[in-house]
Amino acid sequence: MTKYLEILDDKPELIKRALRIVMGRIEEAIARRGVCTIALAGGSTPKPLYEKLAEQSLPWAQLHIFWGDERYVPAEHPDSNQRMARLAWLDQVPIPEGNIHPMPTAAADPQQDAAAYDATLRNFFGDRPWPSFDIVLLGMGDDGHTASLFPQTAALTVGDRLITVGEKQGEPRLTFTVPLINAAQNILFLVAGENKQEALQKIFHSDADGFAYPSKLINPDHGVLWWLLDAAAGDRLAPDQAIYQTKSRPEP
Ligand code: 6PG
């Protein structure tokens, strides 16, 4: 497992850097296997990245889009992660609709929809124990949550399936489980804003457990972990260099 921590001057620079890394991983995956699988993050931070991806020329038929988590709302709901990514990116490019695999939220039963998406992944990836996404994009909340893996919730302990039901203040959400995220080839955290500093300090510099700061549970089994922070979020971090390969910019 390789870890990189990069602190970029500001959010536009973070997004530019993320674009370069994502484009490199997409090209690499397609060159190697003829297909690239990417799981998208929700929230606000990745939206400008999706807007920049909409400007790129990519072999769209070889790119398959999934979501790492979803609020349990209809696809057209303003809070939908699917809706955000479609408006910012997927509606703007000629990607085949069959390459877009949103998390279902129409069964009125989150457990049923979680099981359905689990089956979707198993059907797509074949029945290997843990499908390995080429890219998993993640954000981090100011409480250290990622995807819809929130502090002190049962979802953090699920290790026998791909998709589970998380919950935020009682609101259900569908989410990748920790082992599914950790099976990925490339995991990118995109974290911006001063309000993330405290959680980052806990994750990088303390023995806080992952139950309190779930992003701490994300460590790829065999892949590469990229933490991309803007200075507002990360300039007080002095990571243990032994943990992180570099603070400068590794060539992906
Ligand atoms: C979601 C996301 C969630 C998000 C963090 C950070 O569905 O909201 O998956 O995990 O990444 O809450 O959100 P921001 O990028 O808006 O700070």
C-alpha cells in the first residue's frame, strides 16, 4: 500500500491536481484492461472536479460510473449525489447510459436497495470476494466521516457485504462498506476547508479510533491512497513522513 499526502495552495489547485491523478488512473486502467471503474463521492467538494471531467475527451464507452454512497432520496431530489454528478458531468458527455450505475433508492426500503446494489456490483465484477474499483473518490466530513460511514454507527463494522445502510442523524443512506473501499486500486480523498482541520489532526496525528473518525479506517489493501487537501484544511498537518511517501508531488 502506498500513501500520498499533498497539500495544495487552494481548492482550485486541489481540483486541478485531482483531475490530473484521475485522468492518469483512467488512462492506465483502460490501457491495462480496456475498462475503468470509478466510484463517485457526493457532497460539494468533488463537484468542480466533475465539471472539469465533463470538459475532457475520454473513451466514454470504456468508463463505468458508480457511486460510493447515496442519500436515500429520489434521483431527482436536490440532495441526490446521482443528480449532482449527472448535472455537473454525466449529462454533458456521450457516456452510454448503461455505463452509469446509480445506487437505487426507490424501494422504500434502504436494506432492499442496498442488497440490490450489492447484487449489481457482484454481477458487474463477477463473484470475487471484494471487487476492486480502479478509482474510489471520497470526501470527508468535519466529523471525520467518509462516504456514508458516520462515527459510532453500525455501518463501520460491516465486513461481510459490499453495500450497507449507513445513517446520518437517523436519515438512512446507502454506502460502500469499509472493506469494499479498501479493496480499490486508487482511493482519493478530496478535502477542503478550515472546518476539516480538527478531524484531519485526529486522523493523522492521534490514536483516535476509526469508530470516532471513520476516515481513519480507509487504508487500501494493495492500492494507493491519495489525500489531497487544500491549505485551509491541511496546513497545520505535519504528517509522520514514515507514513506518507511524500508531501511533495509524486508523479502519478
Ligand atoms: C455525501 C458524501 C459525504 C461527503 C462529506 C464531505 O453523500 O455527502 O459522500 O461523505 O463526501 O460529507 O462533504 P463536502 O465535500 O461537502 O465537505
